[in-house]
Amino acid sequence: MKDAKSKRNALRQRLNSGKLLVAPGAHNGLSARLVQEAGFEAVYMTGSGVANTLTGGADVGLLTMSEMTMMARFMAQAADNIPVISDADTGYGNAINVIRTVREFELSGIAGIHIEDQVSPKRCGSIAGKEVIPIDEACGKIRAAADARTDPDFLIIARTDARGAVGFDDAVARGKAYADAGADMIFPDALLSVEEYETFAREVPGPKLFNMGGYAKKRTTPKLPLQQVEDMGYAVCILPLLALRAGVQAMIDTLAGFKQDGIDYELRQLEAFSDQPVENWYEFTGIAAIRDLEDRYMPKDAIEQRYAGTAGHKPGDKDNAQGME
């Protein structure tokens, strides 16, 4: 397990490699751990995914900083060996609010955040109807964010939503200004073509982030091979809803199947899960590790008494035995 400072430093070193860093989206601790176990080098905490799953509704700026930093803390702990990069929306206010935002996200243990230049309340970057704040105000927020961090490796990413609001040329101008204001990386959200992404990467200095988002049937952001994204000059590629959308579809299918066939459907599903990671859900979610900690730190007699003569899954038993001790 790595501490926050080590993960931030590792992220900085990784970004200096010149190779594209791919960070799939996660929306809670479990999904962050799954990204790590899948072998990725970083996790992206998707603001849209957190908003969608916590509220059951659209990403239109309804979540507070406290709700987002709570989730960031869970995710940083669950992904205990790789860095988490988080959406921090508009910074939750003006430049003064941004100072506290940076401090709270830094305390959560993550490795960096991106702050966007939308008018508050913001909305998901791929949705029409966005407005942006004046460029000088946005630059002030970036300067405040950079000055507020206590760990110089904490990544400050400046996102511009200007393309959808006022046009591509303004997005490029803002990218340059935000780099001058002290942003470590520039994030042009929801550009409309490969040519725009190429031009942005060429004209805006420093590391840049590519959002492979856009999850409507008619997409704005193009879906491109990762090597092409790297060749353009982007340092990080995020895929915010890649796993979440697939998981939600699986839940829809399962609930519909159970509604139609009842317990027979679940029995068929359990059979299909045989030898899969989630077959034994209790072990998959870490009950054996809790049992080990009990043995290490709690009175031996009390623990033996707790488990003696009780029915249920025995921690550490991968064969799903349910009988009495």
C-alpha cells in the first residue's frame, strides 16, 4: 500500500515518460479497486458517474464539495497502490472557494483534480447549454488552486468547456492562458473532431488530457485508438463511464430477468458465475482480510467465541460452506 505522497510522485514520474496514461472512470471505492485490479496505472473519479449514482439523476452541478471529497477519500483508500485523479467541477465557487477545495481534495489522499471554467451550476461537458466564466476569472482560480496545495506533486488540471459554449478558438486561447496561470495540465472538454484535438494539442503548451467520453448514441467527442491519442501529444486519457455504463446495463438485464422468471433466473445466474471472481461475493469484497485482522488484534478467546456454533459464511472459505462451526 502506498501513501498519498508516494502516489502523487509516481503520477508525476509517469507523466514525464511521454507515454499515454489511461485512467478508466470509477464512481466509488469498489469500482476504483476494480480499476486497480484490472492492471491500470491510475483511476479517474468521474464527477458525472458519482452524480448519476448518488442522485439517480443527471450531472448538472447538484453535488457539493463535501460529497465529492467523501467519495474521493473512499476511492483513494480502495485504490491503495495507484493514483486517483478527480473531477472537482468548478471548484465549488470563486477563487476563494477553490483554495478550500484544493485543500480538502488534497487531504482526501488523491493525486490531483481538474477544475473547469463553466458558470455554476455546471453541467456534464458533453451536454449543450454550457456557459463559461470570463477568462481572467478562470485564470485567477487556477492561480489560487496552484498556490493552495501543500504538496507540489498534487496535480492541478485546468479544464475548459469553451468549445461547446463559445467556440474552438476561444478554447485554444483559454488553454494557453491556463497554462500560463500555472496549471500542470490542460483539459479541453468536448471538442468536436479529430482535427480540433490535433490542433489543440499542437497549439497549447504542456501536458494535455483527452476525455474519451461522450455516451449518447450521437456522440460529440470522437472515439479514437489510444495510440492515436498518444501520437497527437496527449498525456492522459480518461474514460469516465466505460465501466459504469456496462454495469448499469447488467443490472437492468438482471432485474428484468428476475422480474420475469423469479428465483430460477438467479439460480441460472449463480451457475453462470461459477469460477468467476464474484462467485463468492463475501470473499470478493474482503471478509477474509477482516478475519485476519481480528486474529491479529482482538482477544483470541473472544474471536473464537464469536465464531463458535454460528452459521453463515466462514471468512476465508472459498467453497461457500454455510454450516455450523
